[in-house]
Amino acid sequence: QVQLVESGGGLVQPGGSLTLSCAASGTIFGIRGMGWYRQPPGKERDLVARVLGEGVTKYADSVKGRFSISTISGDNKNTVYLQMETLKPEDTAVYYCYAHTDWRDYWGQGTQVTVSS
């Protein structure tokens, strides 16, 4: 089992910055990749960014050049960060952390990001 705890969401003005974090604990040795999805109101959940164990990253076209994903391992935890810059109103969504393991995917509870003046 893997437990994911997210933090860092909130309200930010357009053009502002925000960093999300997600700490994975439990059976972390089986994690092969971690990342973030988001679900705007009334829309489907889509990939924002992910990083595989080898450090290979993938970003949605809409966030390339503005968002950066990174991970840190230690103290029996894997933590994935999503640094978001130059935020736009269309970035407003519930952001979900996920961890891909050999046996299944795990999801965080979601954190709301609202970009509004």
C-alpha cells in the first residue's frame, strides 16, 4: 500500500506562482513514477506532468515552460513537487497526485488550485 498526502493548493492571482507537494509513504520501493493530474470544473481529469524513476519527465503542452516537476527521496518517503509559474485562470482545477507502482496506481485526495483576480 502507498499513501499519498498532498499540500500547497490555494488561491492565487493570474501571473502568480504556487508549489504543490505530495508525500508518498508505505510500500514506496514499488513506485515506478509519480506525477500530477488535474480536473477543471465539469471536465475530465488530464495529465499535467509526470516523472519516471529514471528522471524522465513529461508535461502537458499547456503547461510546458511554466510548470516544473521534481522528486526527492528520503526518510522512507518519496515526495513529488509541482512548481507552477505564470499561472492562468485556465489552470484552475483540482490537482491530484498519483503514484504508479508495479501492481496499481494510487491517487491523492486532491488539492484545489484557483487562479483568479
